[in-house]
Amino acid sequence: MQADFDQLFPTLNRIHATGSIKSQTRDFMVIEHHDMNFTGEGEHLWLKVEKENSNTGWAATQLASACKVPARQVGFAGKKDRHAITQQWFSVQLPKITDVELIAEKLPAELRILEHHWHQSKLKIGQLTHNEFQLVIRDVQGDQADIEDNIAAIKHVGVPNYFGSQRFGRDMSNIQQAKDWFTGTIKVNNKNLKGLLLSTARSHIFNAIVAQRLQNGIWSRPVAGDLLQLNGSHSWFPSDEATADELTQRLSAFDIHITAALWGEDPVQSRAECAQLEQSIADQFPEYQTGFAIHRVKQDRRSMRVMPQSFQHLWQDANTLQLQFKLPPGSYATVVMREIMTCRAANPTL
């Protein structure tokens, strides 16, 4: 899987060093953060849960069972790594059991409640400010100076905002499955799987656009017809609304970012040179176009770069590197790590 992903979507930095991740479960920690002001009343019980080696869907099902409600009454902001320790928020609407200690007793050992609050609304997908990552890379092999140079480059220009390899499944198998579903070769009835395969197709085109612009040397330089996203916002504007000097200044300050298409059935939203490049990439995947039309998927945009915030690193010893940084929702820690060195899972079971 990793070799195929790396061949399709090259890194910005030159990578020479290697290391091992997830040698231990605690080597990969993810903590959700939000800016919610809890009302202290309402019909939704919000729970901050630490889970270990557990996927989000399974954790939500366990909470629903412990609270004696249908799974649809459990909300969460996003799916988190299974092979990790994550601190993640869930909400439960009108739980039949409201005693948090009793709920905790009914949960399996992999789940632990850290906080609880009452609130008036359900936790929705994407309803968080950022994710914090605390990572340890072991058995590092390579020149430490090269690694330090790559870290410095990340702090200076950010990284390509690729969708991570986990979006595409083991051995990138989600790509073929999406094509087979779109063309009617296979049937897919599961709602969650349908959503995953649609996301896989859009992510594939997006990553291919970013890779092409990176190879063309225009990953961080605007071209005619680009759409630019305001930092921390989902709004964008055409690049021709600002002067070249203004764009350069604002891009350098990370006030704005160049976007690429999240494809859909309708015409691409960019124009001129940008639209031609994006359309040429999308045209390589006619099966996706069919699927987007059938399932009425609309065009959207996503920033092509992401800047990790509060980036810190520490050498625990000559072969062990500790990293800590924050990313906005929807961005991948593995995409940041691969710009530092090639990381392999030390334990296939983790």
C-alpha cells in the first residue's frame, strides 16, 4: 500500500531517513479539541472518551449499548485512528442511563470516560477546532541533519494537504472497489461504505491534482483561474481579485491558501489554466464521473497545503524522535510524518 501511495503522490521534501511508528500503542496519540461552551443542560450527554486500539464506529456502538439508545443517537466529530490512543468526544441523545459511573462500568476496558457535560445539541461531524498529535518514531536510520532540514522546511512552507493513505484502504483497494461500484460491477448496500467509496474517489482526484501541481512547480504558486481559501475558513475567492504582490504576501503569511477541486457532477469551479489542469486530471477517471452523476455529488474545494501548528520535536536519543503538532480537522498526521522520513509500522498488529 505505502509504495503505491508514495509513487502516486510524491512528497515535497527529499526523503532519505527511515523510522518505525506504532512500536507501542502510546507512540501514536490523538487528542480532539473544540471550542464548545457547554450549557450544562439539555438532552445530549457529551463524553470525552479515551480509547485504545479501537475504531470510532465500534466505540460509538459500545456507548449506545451502555446508554441503552440506538446507535443513531450517538454523535462524534470524526473518525480517528484505530491503532492508537485517542481522546475523542461523543454525544448521546437522551441516554436511558444518565449515571456516568454506571455507563463507565458497562464499557469495555478499551474505553475510558475522561469528562462529561450536558448540552442542548448533538455533536456533529467536523465540529472541532483541531486535532493534537503526540507521536514517537523509533529505530530512526539516516542523517539527523537531513531530518532536521525537513522539519525546518515543514515549519517554513507547510506540507501538501494530501488525503492520507488510510483513506484508500489496504493496498489502495478502495479505489478499485469504488470504480466497480460506480460501473455496476458490484453492488454496495451499506450506507457507510457508500460514503467511504465516494470519498475515496474524490480524494483520489484531489491528491492527483496536488501531485501534478507539485511536479509542475506550481503547488504553492497561483496560476490563472485559481480559487484561494481564507485560512481557517471554508470560503474562497478568485485569484484575480488581488494583485500579484498581495497574493505573494498573503500566501507567505499563510493568510490564504491555493485550493484544488473536490470533484463532483457539476462543472469545476476554477477557471482558465487551473480549470484546464483540474479537468485534465479528472478526465483520467471516467468511472468516477459516472458515479458522481449517479449519486449527485457536488463540486467543492480543499486547501492544497496545511501548516502544522505548535510544531515541536525532541530527540529522546539518537534513534528516537518525538513529535507534537496540531492540525485542522480533515488533515492527516501521516502526511506530515512522510515529509520528514519514511515511516513503517513496526508491529503489523498495531
